[in-house]
Amino acid sequence: MTKIRKLYYFDKKQVKKMISFLNNDDVFFTDISFSPMVVLNHLLPQRYKFMPESYVLKDKKNIRALITVAPSKNPLKQLEIHKLLFQENNYHEAEELIQYVVSKYKANGVVSFIVKIDDYLSDLIRLFIAKCGFSQISYEKLWMNKEYNSYTFEELSEKYNSKMFRGYRGSDVSVVSNMYNEQLLPHIRPLLGKDVKDFKDSFYAGLRYYTEYKYVYRDKNTKNIHAFLFIRSVDNTNFVLDIIQSSWDDINLDELLAFAYAQVKKRTQKAKLYIKSKKYIQQYEKYEKELIDKNFECVQNKAILTNSSAKIIKNESESVKYTVLSQFYSGLSITNKSQVK
């Protein structure tokens, strides 16, 4: 007889044993958030939630599966299935957890869910599509360049004009929101489009489980914004850079990359930066070609699935094993064939 309940702090030891094969569980535990703030988060109405919430499927005293749901900047609009951990081939238990959280949060007013899955986990992708009502809509990749990561802050500072950059301000939300929606492929906009709320900081911004830095790249004469740089990390070592740029402007990617690397290197020299590319934007092919030409290596490819009711018109052509859905690339090799002892 199994039951589903919230993840509690006293589950930490058992979960740690389950994920011991990852070799480095810091990022995973940061996401699951065993912090006291989770208690406060559970008490808040859905529209004010700011921390991930986790649920476990238990059989007597043993945790058999775990799922973590993370809020977006607009928690009523969309949630992300951030983590999913279950015993290998026990897809029926994973399905039970997915159906539970989707039903629970939709009853609280959440419009849709999104999940990003490593493309080699084909059985897991089929589970979401065939059993849980999700549709695959696109892909995202992460790219890494070892040479860039080896530069110091001083070396990087010589590669960009600091006058072209400034910190993100609250008054920039409309411009950045329009820029983001403009760059999306038309058939993707109903599914992944964002409004100004998605680019505003919430009241609980200082209590977030992740660190983020936001900047704009602008014309130093006209002050017009040409690109928005969004850098996020959950462990202050591995950072992801997402660039939103105007569809009408050509930007100097070398300058943007040098600036972004400099911002993380000045905080910690051990920092690694990964560049995100999105197949659902209009400049995707050009952007990816530039990364390849600059000797960036693709280290992760994730399929994007959603259960949004919007319709996509264009088709995009003891000793236990666990399958893991992990939201963030940590630089480690994670497979679903690892053994837990």
C-alpha cells in the first residue's frame, strides 16, 4: 500500500542514500530545499509561492519515488516539474506522482506545467506524453567552452566595453517582455509567451533558492536596449546564461559572452558558465552556428514538454536503480544506469 505526502526534513537521510550515485548532491538538495523556508512556502496561497515543493511516494517506511515542483515568476500561470526520482522501470509510480501534483496544483488555479527532460531518456518522455497528457514542443541545449571558463576576471574585462552594459531595472520589464515574445517562433508564442509579471521580482525575491544576475546590453548613444542577459545558479559555481535579444538588431556575441563570464568570475574564480540555446526562437540556427564557430561544446540537450491547453499548429519534426530527471547540468555525467548501494 503506497501513499503520497509532502517531503519532510527527516526524509533527508533516506533521499541522500537514494541519490548517492550522483557523487555530488549539493545542487539536488538545494533544489529540493530542506530549508525552514519550505514550511512558510506551504502556508502561502499559490500566487505567492517562491520555493520548490516536493512530494514522495512511500511504501511502508521506504520512499519509492520523489517529485519536486518549482514556481515561476508567475506561479499561477506555470509551474515546472523540476526533479523526478523513481526506481528504474517503475514508471507506474512516476506516473502516479506526476498525476498527483498536476491535479493538486491545477485545483489551486495553476494553468499549466512544463518539464525539461534529457533527450536520451526516451522512455520517460513517452511516459509524459502517453500517460500524463503532455506534448513535446521544442528543445533547449547547454553549451560550454573550456577556454572561456579558464579566463580570469581581469582578462575578460579587456574584451568588452563596460559602457554598453548596466544592471536590469524595474522600468525595463515592458521592453524585455516584448523582446522575449518577439523572438519566439509564432506557433510557440501561445505556449511559452510571457508577460511583464514574468520579468518582475517577487516580494520574496531575497528568499529564492537560486541566485540570479540580470543585465541589459544597450546602445551607449541612444540608450536603446538590444539584449537582456539573465544569469542563474543554484550552487554559486555552475551558472547558466540565457540571452534575450531583439529580432531586429545584430549583437556582438563575443562582447556579451566576455561580460557574462566576467560577472561570474569576479564572484568566484571556480565558476563555470553554460550558455543556453533555444530551438523555439527565430535566431536559433544563427546563434547555434556562432557558438559552434567559437568552439563551444554541447553538453546537454533537453526536450521541452508542456500540458498547456493551447494547441501547437506546427509539428516539430537495497540495491536499487533510479531514473533521474535533473533540471540543471552540474558538469557531472548522470545516467539512469547507476547503482545505489
